[in-house]
Amino acid sequence: MDDVTEQPATGARTAEPLTQYVQRVSRRVRAFDARRPLVWDLHLTGFWVTAALIDYYGGGWLTVTRAPDSPRWLVLTLSLGLSVPLLWRRTHPRTVLLALTPFALVNAWTGILLQAVMLHLLVVFHIALRRPARTLWWAAALLTSTATVTAVRHPQGGPDQAIVPTLMTFAVATAIGITVRTRRDHTETLEDRARRLEIERDQQARLAAAAERARIAREMHDIIGHNLSVITGLADGGKYAAAKSPERATQALHAIATTSRQALGELRRLLDVLREEDHPDETSGLPLAPQPGLTDLDQLVSGVRAAGLPVDLTVTGTPALSPGRQLTVYRVLQESLTNTLKHAGPGTTAHIELSYEARGAVTATVTDTGRGGPAPGPDGRGLPGMRERTALYGGTLEAGPHPAGGWRVHLSLPEEPPQ
């Protein structure tokens, strides 16, 4: 709107119907004014011009003037000169004040004393609302000069009756403009903060979605990569044993079926967890199996051995790890054995050394006697996934060729911080 732009208050309480109606109307008027500001300026200026002309033609100015014999053309000129420039009060308030000052000085000098001179206060309001505070000093000087001319030329009642009321009304108009400006700036600050919070919320949501996608990709890689490697090894062994030892081929097929069911179960569990996160009310009753932990290591090693990779397991200490740490250790060992199955070559053996220490600290080392070779490229998910899991608990992961030949993966998780 024009003079007072006030945002509707929002809160937990529901506003009264009349208040809501007024807020809706004011929002519509402000929106219309923002689209077509000239329409509002023309209406308000036309109102004051009409009031000035009514004062002139109706003879109302004669009740306060000290020069009733003044030429009518001069009175009409002053009436229009003190009201028409208001059309530009919002865009150029300082220029409008300068344009009004000569008419105000003539009005004071001649003693016509038109009431339209009070429209200076509307311009002062806009200066306080839209311009720097230092502009108010020379605005006050212009209004004081006009009042001083009136007090000097027409000293009836003393100078105090001309100057003091002018300064008081100037102070009131300035205070209203500063108050509205402060409220507008505060509202804009709150709106900007709300926009920033919305942007930050969206960014956090995108980051959370990216982290969730990375977690899903990591879990899918660990599950599918390991079980497919085991199934491939079993299938190759069963193919060679089919002709000479049908019983061994049958055992291989049975192991393939068991491994496939295990992989499907883990995938189904992962998908069920994701579905529960998206629709908690729909799947709250689904029986979900826990994530694999240290108690599943024997089954993991047995599956790798069945796929044709001899594995030795040495365990020291008593495990006292949280479920998250257990899953990290399990997945690192699983990925290490999977890489050995895929890349180490025939005749390879693997050895796992697992050492549990106090307060959740653990070290795990996986070595094999394979061909070794360069580290996986940046596009692979295995080694980066292991490092991401390890970093969640402040641990370290080393992977590279073993000095004695083959490949070595070393995991170290520090003690858990006290809760």
C-alpha cells in the first residue's frame, strides 16, 4: 500500500473472522498497488487536490486567512501548487518537498495560510520512510523556515504559536515514518530468514537423500557383490565336478540355492527397511531380521570356503561391540573376501586375524596369497564403501599389496567414547 505497509500477523491462534477479512483485503490492495503503483498515487493525489479545491471554492480558507483580499488566482495557484506535486511523493519525496517549499513560503508571506500547507507532513512521512535519516535535517529546516516567515510577517499570538506546532507535527510525522520503516525492515528480515531456512531445509533434505542413496548403494554392493561371487565360484566348481562327481555337483547346486536365498533375504530385508522409512504406518508389523553381525562370521567364512577359497580365522579376545560396529567389521571382512574371490586367482588362500580389545576397540586383518595388483579404481564402490563405514566410527582402513605377496586389508576401530 502507500503510507502504512503492515504485514498480517501469523500465530498459533486463529484470528477473528473480521480480522481475517481485513487482512485478506489489505493483502489484495498491497498486491494491486505493487503491480500498478500509479493508480494508488493518482487516487490519493486526486483526493487531496479535490480537498484543496473544495477549500478554495467553498471559501473555507477565509476562516483562517489573514489576507482575505488576496487575488483569487493566487489562492487557486497555491492550492494546486501545494497538492498536485504529491503525485510523486513516493518516488521523489525530497524533490516534492523542494517543489512545495516556494508555494509554502508565498502562502506564509502573503498571510493566505491555506491548510493545504499541512500536506508537507505527508512528504516528511515518506522521507522518513524511504530516505536516509540525514535528509530529515534539511526537511526540518525547510518547514521551520516557512513557520518563521509566518511568525515574522504575522506575529499575532507570538512566534511560539507558529514555530512550535510546526516542529511538533514534524516530529510526529517523522516518528510515524520511522516506526513504519522499522516494522517493514523487521518484517523483511523475518521473511528473508524464513526463505533462508527453507533453502537450508531443502539443502539438508537433498544431502540426507544423497547420503541415503550412498548407504543403499553400499549395502546393495556388499550384498550382491559378495553373494554373486560365491555363487559364481560354486557354479564353476559344480560345472567341473558334474562329469566326474555328480554328488559334488549336487552339493554345489545346494550351496548355490542356499546362498541365493540368503542374498534374497538380505535384499528383501533392506527393501523392507526402506519401505518402512517411507511408509511407517504400512509396514510397522513386518518381521524384519537384524543386520548381520559378528555371530554371522562363521556362516560367512563357510560360504567362502564352499565357493573354493580356503579361509583361516583367528579370533582373540571377547567381542563387546555395538551393532553398528559389528556391521562395519562384518562388511569389511565380507568385501575383503569377495575381492579375493574375484581377483586373487586360483590356488589362493586367505587368513583373517580378528582381535577384540577393551571398550569396543577392534582390529581386523585379512591377507591372501593371490596375485596382488593395483588398488581398485575410483569408480569402484568396494574400497570407498569400506573406508566410509570405518570413518563413521573414527577408525582407519589400510588396503594394498602385501610385502610377502598377495593383498592385505587392515581395519582398526578405536575405543567407543563413553556415553
